[in-house]
Amino acid sequence: MQTVSNQLRSFLQYYAVQLIEHPEQAQLRVAELGPNRLRFRLILNSSDVALLIGRNGFTASAIRSVMKAAADRSNVQFTLQIHSHEEEADRAAREGN
């Protein structure tokens, strides 16, 4: 599972940086939710969130499709969440982190 996690992380880091304007502000957090379950949380500048999601979500959908193809080979399920730093701070405050 570590190999798949690293491959998906590398893919996401490479392509996300190519599509956004403020890559120095991007953060990627990966959590293992259980056996064969991963959560990727990409935290971006608020203007970059719209760029990465794309019109009608097409860009984010394409990224998820490629990640799903790689994850399916190893029977791994994943979620990809794309948030702004403000949304992440609000989430952390609600959870008490």
C-alpha cells in the first residue's frame, strides 16, 4: 500500500503544481483511513482551488480518473479533497485540531 500511496502522491504533486499559480502555498496531506483506503487532502491558495477544480469540475474529475486507474490496480480506494487554506482552518477549528 505504501508504494501505491507514494505513486499517487507523486502524481498529484506533479500535476497540481503544473496547474496552479501559487505552488509554494500548496500542501498535500495523506491519511491512511484503513486497510486499502487513503485520503488525499490538497490545500491551496483560494484562487488556485478554482483553477484545479476547473470548469464544471472537469479538471478535478480528470485527475481523480487517472488516480483511480492507478489505485484500482492495487485494489486501493481513495478520496481526493481540494480545499483552500481558509476552508482547512475552519475544518480544523470545528474538529478542535
